[in-house]
Amino acid sequence: MGLIDSPSRSSPVKITVTSSPTGGGCHGLTSPIRRHSLSACQNSPLSGKGIRGGGSGGRYLSMSKESTDEFVAYTVHIPPTPDNRTIADSQDSLVGSGRKSYGVGNPSDGYIKDTIFTGGFNSVTKAHVRKSLEEEEVMRKCKTMCQMEGCDEKKAEAKCECGYVICRECYLDCVGIDGGYCPGCKESYKGISDDESDEPKSEAKDQANPLPSRGGGGRMAKNFSLVQSFKNPNQDFDHNRWLFETKGTYGYGNALWPSDGQELGRGIDDRSMSPPDFSDRRNRPLTRKIGISAAIISPYRLLMVLRLGALACFLTWRISHPNHDAMWLWIMSVVCEVWFAISWLLDQLPKLCPVKRITNLTVLKERFESSGPNLRNPKGLSDLPGIDVFVSTADAEKEPPLVTANTILSILAVDYPVEKVACYLSDDGGSLVTFEALAEAASFARIWVPFCKKHDIEPRNPESYFGQKRDPLKNKVRLDFVRDRRRVKREYDEFKVRINALPESIRRRSDAYNTQQELRAKRKQVELGEDLSEPIKVPKATWMSDGTHWHGTWSSAEEGHSRGDHEGIIQIMLVPPNAEPLYGNEVDEKNMIDTTDVDVRLPMLVYVSREKRPSFDHNKKAGAMNALVRASAIMSNGAFILNLDCDHYIYNSLAMREGMCFMLDKGGDRICYVQFPQRFEGIDPNDRYANHNTVFFDVSMRALDGLQGPMYVGTGCIFRRIALYGFSPPRATEHHGWFGSRKTRKLLRKPNIQKDQEDDEMFLPMIDEKDDEEVSRSLLTKQFGNSVPLVDSIAVAEFGGRLLHELRGKGCQGRPAGSLAVQREPLDASALAEAVGVISCYYEDKTEWGKRVGWIYGSITEDVVTGYRMHNRGWRSIYCVTKRDAFRGTAPINLTDRLIQVLRWATGSVEIFFSRNNALFASPRMKFLQRVAYFNVGMYPFTSIFLLVYCVLPALSLFSGKFIVQSLNVTFLVFLLAITTTLCMLALLEIKWSGITLHDWWRNEQFWLIGGTSAHPAAVVQGLLKVIAGVDISFTLTSKSAAPDDGEDEFAELYEFRWTVLMIPPITIILINMIAIAVGTFRTVYSPFPQWSKLLGGVFFSFWVLSHLYPFAKGLMGKRGKVPTIVFLWSALICIVVSLLAVYVYPPSGHQDFSSFQFP
């Protein structure tokens, strides 16, 4: 009998637990009242020495919701029944038996799910048990179908230890034929009985031949590890049963195939006989790279050379023929033209080698997902590696919770093994609205996910699916589809109403609780006889639905409860599922749709809000992502990570499988990430501000895929976890000499983790090596922090990302097939306490996080820098363009929001240019053209300086009556024609091989000039201020719009005018050029010696500028074409300034004394 109490103070609740001597320990209990005191015994899921033990997970404190003076004691006796065992025993028996474990879960799942774990700086980790409004229902009984071909009987069970499910009729048929062999494993049935009411086998008999189990211990590698079961397998495992086929294995057709060295007709009963596999397609590639047709790419490259030559000749002619009449115009124009030529070359060179790639999902399924139990995978589980999905949000006001909830629902319904997926939502604002919206999404997912799987719904975002303007019955053949869709649609409408009502509901609830607190404080003031005139200081807290304070941000922003000052929070919304399918029930009062043949399991879903304190730099989105990387490593440790923004949902449910084809194919061990193109919804049909950005995603990114790989663009990317950890690839190629012509291949995988002093590089160890293990651990601790479970999880993640043995590359190890087909370790409170510790604000101190591990700090565009660092180490990346868009999101269609978004990107590029991440300092492992592409990323904002000058030149030319050349002769016109023609032909060929449209190309050209004259100059100024003066750059979050209600204008934001100072330069350029055209025309018409050629050149030049700025001018006028008042004010101001300058430079006749001019 043990006494359980709080380690910090005397708890009002004491729980005394006794168990039988053979019980194997004790486990935590939940008190029937609000107050809880959690167990600290050795095997408890709430202690720091559980099955994931070790490390710094001992900082744990039980909490009570109210503090009273009463002491309540409970004595609980736990009888040793099959349903009431310790966690370890329960899991061992679950793994040891060959049966499907329907309805059997981790005893601590209920506690873990209903508990919020918090902690942080100068505070211990706490578990806050939430009061359940309704007691959770018992897991529904599952029904399985007979696995015999041609049989659809649903009342079936496993008659053999291999787990092959068979109905009674088929079982009797097998028993009556040739002694009764199991159709699954070809072994004879043991204890054949025709009576279905036979008593179940004893627990000891079920565990006679258990599968290899992971031993318990204090190290993460021994608890999480998928490798440990192969290093130290259970000594009682019957290898002969699984390693040798039986005489029940037959050949194909009527032929019997003797083994090697035997004669036909002899040794027919020999166990080693096995038929040859005529249909072995495992060696087929998962992906293929398709080059662009030579009929397109060869002329494309030739035109690039011709245009480069034409530019060189034109600039040579321009420099050698100055305009002596207007030298100032000539100098400015030549400098700008030289810069534009260099900028074009830097942009065009990386486009020399575009490629396309396709995947083969059929081979992926055949290789990693067997149709049933086999020799290497007795239970027929999926052998695909785990994927952790990260969704990030920071502001519930700018990023509506309904949008985030729909993104989460699309992830939970993805077509990937359920037990291999874990979803993490990072709420950097610590908002209760986001927390409760996620809880609502988890509840609605129990209806939405089975509906999607049953009827193959696409897309699996309910808002997008129900909002589609097409026939929902197309290609649907099930008779119950209409009824199911109607019911789910009604549930989703109610779900939307609940989400939309959350802010008001939380406000009312908080006001009611705060009023009670004020009345209680007032009553206490009266009882103590204090001065009633003194104001009562009661914090305006935000309250949860169970009557407790919210641990994140309060609406009143009190100390310790604001966006930049709150403790870390972790809440598991959906616990990890079992590895085997769990089927639902028929329609009844509790089940809206028939799910008897649908797997109703849901992936793990976790809410995470990292700790923030004013004295610590939280590093914006990069810091939030690194916190998720650490927390997920302890909780699920998926070998791969999918990163999504809260407004980017999974549009293609097979997107994860498409990405894994590249990661798991031959040579995939060198791939650090797979980037998908960004596709957007809610864009106006004309795409006024080039929101689709197809020129970048379909031209530039495809071209980079032919080099070392595309850049990371911040969302829609599947990472290899060890690549994010800062490790080098197993092998890389170094490029030396001019333009990287001399190549040297290097093997980088070293036997121990070590740090190269020359290039500040860390190598990944072979996890099978045990030499210098403590040295390696100490080095990793300095890199990753003092969390032992986090450090131990690195080797496990590396093993999970390995290729199969037959596909492994030179210098790296593979893994055996079936090694990932195991049950995931259950979560316990010690693991969650450790996860809370690694998301604390101080954890990254004196570590490499943000410097060379995880997302890199120091730039607003942390995505580009993170991808650059990986490429710089020698990793490759892949661009995956699927037939059906993998992901879709939203983009700002308002002009002001779009300019602010471009400003942030350009500012990040300026930061990159003035940092060590400039491609000029790249390592030899980066290809030359890849280096050019990254260098152009940092340099393109500076083009805006020359672009501003060049857009004003035509107006100055018209005002002065001069031109950039002496005269419009034939040579100038020929050069101009050659440059323009080659540019248009290059654009047409790009359109041909990339699949974009001419409209997309022209919109991109227009917005290049709009952004270059508005956001980019401001970015250059901000970047220089930060570099020179150390002025910090504020991060402006882009607003995400929710779906419009019925009757609302879908593009209302497009016509909304919002003033910003970024509009001043484009407005000025437009007005100056329009006035200049009028002035130049008036002067030429009334001049006694008109110079029509110079007027024509100036007007053509001005119209070129105005045509590019037309979308900007249209955005100023709004929906009704009304020009804002501020535009008139700027027009008047500019006209006055221009008129005064004209009078000053060209005074009327008889007034030659310039200095005498003055304002009236």
C-alpha cells in the first residue's frame, strides 16, 4: 500500500492504492472529484520513470482545481483481472497474442486525453485535469469480414495464431480438406474444434510465441526504438515458425518446383520448397524523371544565347554612342540597362535544365503495404514510415479558426496509414478560441473521416467539398451516399455555427465567471472588515468550459497571460490509435452513417502552444516550428515532417504517398525535402495581382528541380527529420573549378557523431555501432539540448527514414522489410511532461537550435534560409507536381495586403544578402547554377532602385524634349526589335514546356513592376536600416479570409481600398507619366520645329510603364471605379511640383534670372 501525495505541498486529496503482489506495479487513478493527486510509482504513466523514462522528465506536479481544508482519502483495491492490469502487462499481452486488439487501449489514454500539460520558465510542469462534461462512450464493438476470396460474411474471427480472419463456413471447409490448413500461413490449425463456443485460450497460451517486443528501460532508444527489437529480440520467439515455409506452399498451376539441388519428383514434402515469383515487381522504381522534349528545350537554350548576345551588342553600342545633348539622361539609362541585363541573366541561367517527375503509387503500395499477413509481417501492418504534420497559426483574428479547423480535418482524413500519422497544431498566440475550435474539429472528425473513407470524398476539406459548384453525385455508386451526405452536411452546418459562436461564447462565459470572482472578493472584503471604498483588484481572466483559468492568452492581456508572455501548453485531442483496423457499426441512434466496413480510427491530434516570455526572443514562426520538432520527437517521432500553413489544406488525399515515393525510392536517402507547388483558391478570375504566381511555381521551380532541387517556400513541404536536425547526407558531390566543372564525390556517413572543425558540419552515426556511445551522446546534448529522450529519438528517426536493404545507396545502411510494421509506443504523462520541457522558452539556450539545427533564425524568410542550409550541406530536394493539386490555400487578393506580403518577402531577401547565408559564401557541395539561383533571391530587391529611375525617365524625356539616345536611328530600332522578339519567343517556349498561360506570364510581368516600384524599395530601406542601424523589423501577419456566406461577394476584399505608404511611388509614377505625355504632345504640336521621333519614343516608353501599372490603377478605383480622395490630393501636389520645376528649368522668355523666382 502506497501513499500518493503532491511533491510540493500537502494535497487535500490523498489516494491510497493497493494491488495484488503479482500485479506488477501500480498505475495512476483519476479521482471522482475535481481534485487530483497523481501517482509517482515506478511504472506509473504519470511518473518520470515510465516506459519512456529517463532524462529530464521528472519535473512533474499534480494540481487541484480548488484549495480547501478537507482531506479526502480513497483506498482502491485492484484485482488482477484481464481487464485491469498494468500498462506494461497490457501491452505485452496485446503484442504477444495473435489477435486483433479491438477495443483495447492504453489505460492512461483517458487521463492523457483529458489533461492539459503546462510548464515553462521558473515553473514546474503541471497536469491540469479537465472536467468531462459527459463520460466517454465505450469503444464500439468492431465487426470483421472473412478474408477468404469470394466470401463476404461479416461474422468472422481469427481461428489461427497468424491472425487470419475466417468465418465459420469457410473454417469448416478448410478443416475438412487435407487435415485443416490455415489459408493465411499454410500451417495446420491447432486444437481444431467445430464448436464456435469454445472457451478462449488462456493468456499464457496466447503468449507462447509472442512477436519481438521492445524491452522497457530508461533510454529512449530502448522504448521508442524500432531498431531495438531487432538487436535484442525476445529469446522465447519461435524463429522456425516464421522463417521457414511449410509443405502447404504450392507452385503455380500444376507444377511443383523443387528446391536447388533436388531432382524433380523427390523431396516433395521438403519444407524448403518455394515457388519462383514470376510477378516480382519490387524492383520497379517508385519515380521517374522526364526531361523536356529536345524540340522545345534546344530552341529555348539557343534563344537564351541569342538574347544574351543581343544584349551585349546593344549595351556596347549604347556605351559607345553617348547622347551629348542630354548626358544625364544617357548615363541614367545606360546604368539601369546594364543592371537589368545582369538581373535577367541571373534569373535565366537556372532555367537551363527543367525536368518533370512522375510517381507510381501502385509500386509503393505493393512494396510497403502487403495485402495480408506474410513471413516478414505476420499481422499485415503497413511498413511505411511515420509522418508528423505541423500546422502553424499565430492569431485567431487574422487566421479564422474555421479555416484552421478545416485544414485539420483534411489532414485527419488523409489516405495514409492512420497509425503512422500525427498532427500537431502550433498556436503561437495561445488563444482559447483556437483551442476549443480544435476540440470541436476533433469531435466532428469522428463523422467526417469515416464519411470520406467510405465514399472516397475529394477534397477532404468539408468547406471546399460542400462549396463545390459541380454535381456531387458524379461517379458515386453507393445507394446510401445521398443519405450520408445529407446527414454529414447538416452536422457540418452545426459545426460551423459552433465555431463561429466560440468568441462570443468564451466572452460571455468569462464575464460570468469574472463577475462571480468579483462578488466573492467583495464578500471576503466585507467579512474581513476592510475598507469598502478601496477598489477590488480581480484579474479579468479567460475561462475554460470546465470552470478553470485558461493557461494561455487572456483577452485582458494580464501579466503571464498575453501573446508574448504565457506558459507552454500541450493537450492531446486524439490519442494515438492502435495499429490494426477498427471497424464501426451500423446506423443507430449514436451512429449517423453505416461504418461496418470502414476503419474509424483517427490519427493522433495534439494542441501545442510554446512558452513565451518577454525576456526571451521567440524567433517568430521559425521558433514555433522548432518547438514542434522537439515536442513531436518525444511524442511520435515520425521520420518525416509535413509542414503546412493553417490556410493550406490537403486537396489530394494521396499527397503524402506521392511525396514518400521520392523519399523511399533508390537514391532517396540524399533527399532532404519534397516541395509541392502552392495552389490557391478564392483568387479573382483575372488574377489582377498575380496571386497564383505560376511563373515562379511552374517555371522557376521546375527548372531548379533539374539542378539540386527547388527552394523551400514555407508550406506544402515534406522534410526528412534528420535533415532538419542539421546532419549531412550519406554522400555528396563537391564542385570545384570554373563554374563547378570539376566534381568530387564524397562519402559523409561516419561511424560516430562528430563535428568537422573546418566546415562546421555534423555527421550522422550508424546506429548499429556502439563504440564511443557516451561521447556521441554528450556531443548531441550540446547540439540539441539536455533532453535525453530527445537525443535518444534521433537514431530512431534515422532508422525510420532508411531505404530498404535492396535500395540502399553506397555508404549508408538500409533496413529490413517489415521493420516499421509495429505498434507505436503508448503515450504517458512522463513523455508529455518532457515535451512541455522542450517547448519552454529557455530550452534553446546554449544549443544549436536556430543556428544549424531546425528552422534557421535571423531572417523573416526563414524558409528560404532553411532550405539553403540543407542544399549547402549537399542534400538534394525534389519538386513534386501532382496531376491533382496536392495542397490548396488562400492568398491575399486585396492590393494593400498583397503589397505587405511582398514587402515581407523582399525584406527577408535583403537580410539574406547581408548575412552569411549569401550564396557567394556557399560550400563546394552546392552546384554553380543552384548558387546563382540563391544569389538572385538575395539580390532581386535591389533592382527596384534602378526600376524606379527607369520608370521616371520617359517623363523626364518628355518634359525636357530630349531622349535617351541622340536620335531614333535604324541601329537602335534593330537592337530594340531583336531584344523584344527574343524575349517574347522565350516566353512562348516557357509557356510551352511549363504549361502556364500567356495571361499568367503577362500578369507576372505587370506585378513585377508594381512590386518593384512599391514594396521592394521599402524592403531595401528596411534591410539597410537593420544592417547599419540595427533597427528591428516588425513582422506583419497576412490576414486569411474565411469562406464568404451565402449572398456575400466572394471578391469583396479585391475592391476594398486601404491606404498604405507603399502606394506613393506607383501613384507618383503614374501621374508624372500622364502629365508628361500631355506636356510633350502639347509642346510638339505647337512647336515651329516639331521633333516627332523623340515624342514618339517618349510616349511609347511612357505607355510601356503605364500598361504595367494598369492593375494597380484599377485597384485604386475600387468596384465602382471611384477614385479615392487621397489620389486627387497626390495628383494636385505632384502637378504643382512638376509645374514649378518646369518653370524653374525652362522659364518663360524675358525671365532668365532663375534665382529671382520665388513662391508668392
